[in-house]
Amino acid sequence: MKRMEQTEISGYRWDDSELTSSHDYLLPALLKELRRLREGRLFELGCGNGSVANVLSQHGWDVTGIDPSTDGIAQANSRFPHLKLYAGSAYDDLSASYGRFPVVTSLEVVEHVYFPRKYAATLFDLLEPGGTAIISTPYHGYWKNLVLALTGRMDAHFTALWDHGHIKFWSVRTLGVLLKEAGFRDIAFTRVGRVPPLAKSMIAIARKP
């Protein structure tokens, strides 16, 4: 039998180092949550092209980040050489390499990962005791899914033809279960991008005991 070709997770492509349209609604919500916390060190799990890390740095955060996309990290290091952004993934022993942080952010990442429990365990391990994780992912709920079906937009939304695209589709319940299993407590959700039943993304805020 012919051996299946192995595809590296580093293949996600970035065209440039600019913010994307999703950041128009994600960043205000993220910055609002971060204002509740004391500025200091922050780890970005899935920093992509570095554009979000740059914004966070401008708001006073000392950012370290990793991303499996070698293309994204190349864009980030070229555009933002002052930032500490490296190639790596949630499947690596990140706390051994970078230490632990009071805050870990991870925007629009968990929908891409093959092993979500490993991702959540790494997220938890990167935090200091009492630390806060802020995670976003596209929102899926009954009314939004119904509207997508009735308007014929299911194919466009679920991006089946996108290489390295979304492979997990989270609800508040399933993401909450994932985070609780990993050990997180005080898990809260907010929805952004539209009215809540049709939200584009949801943001989970969770604490490590």
C-alpha cells in the first residue's frame, strides 16, 4: 500500500503582515479584556504574521509569540523585528522554552488544530497560576447555523476548499468542555462581530487556578 504523504502544519500561507478584516471586531474586544488586567508579559499562541502582537506591543504589553507557519513568522520578523516571534506550535513544550506568563492569547487558532486537547493543555501550561487565557474562534450556534443553511451560505462559511483551513467548528458548550477538561476555571464567553445570535466569533476568557 502506498504510504500517505505527510503534510506539515507549517504550510499555512500569509500574503503580508497586515491585520485582517476579522481584527476589526476581534481587537477591540481583546483590548477591552486586557484593560482589566495588569500590563506585563503576554504570550500569543498562534501569532500568525505578527500584526496582532505588534498592536499589543503598542498598548504596552511585552509580547512573545509562536506560530507553526514559517511563512507567517518570516513576514512577522521582516516587518516587526523588535518583537519576539518564533516558529513553533502548541504541540511543542513551549513553557520549557519560553517560561510561563500571566496572560496567554490565542485568536482564531483552535479551529485549525488537529489535537485540541493538546492545544488546551499547552495553553494551560503556558500560564502562571492565576493567569488568564483569552481565546477566540468562529461562533457556531443554532440560529446562525439555521441562517447559513436557509441563505445557502454553508459552503462559503465552512471553507472546505481552504488548504490548512478550519477543521473544528466550536460552540460555547464544546469549547467550554475543552477548557474545563484542561483545568481552567471561571470560564466566560462573549460574542463579537454581529448581534449575539449571529455573531462572527466568540471569545472565551478562562483562568488557571
